[in-house]
Amino acid sequence: MTDHTVLDALQQAIDEAFQGHDRVAMRQVYAQVSRHARVPADLMAQLNEVPEGAYSKQEVTEAINDVIRRRGEQDSLGLLDVDRS
């Protein structure tokens, strides 16, 4: 699976978690992402690094990108599109 496919699956899961909601708890985002078989376990582990709380779609996207940057994986994995949020 390409990294682009992984990010697409992650973005799709985030979109689904926020469908009809302005803010959702991080645990709801995690639950939605975990339903997508195309999101690998190492990316799920990264989601655990996002602090619990209620987020807007833009905030959760930025928080996930911060984790990716903190791990130094932005070049290999890429980043989510914040503007799409």
C-alpha cells in the first residue's frame, strides 16, 4: 500500500467521523479510523499521541500532522491536507 493510499484512507475516516458534526472527541475519530482496514497499525499508534479532547476537523488534522512531523515521517508518509478540512 502506498503512503498516499494510507493518507487517503485516514482522511476519509476523519471525514466520516465529522459527518454532521462540528466537533468530535478524539476517541470518536480513533474509532472511525480503526474501522478502515487500509489504515496500518503504526498510523493508529500515531493517533494515540493526539491528546484526548473535542476537536474541529481542522484541529484534528493539524494535530495528526504535528504527530507526523514530530516523528519525522512527513517526507516518507506525507501530511494530511488541512485545507480540505
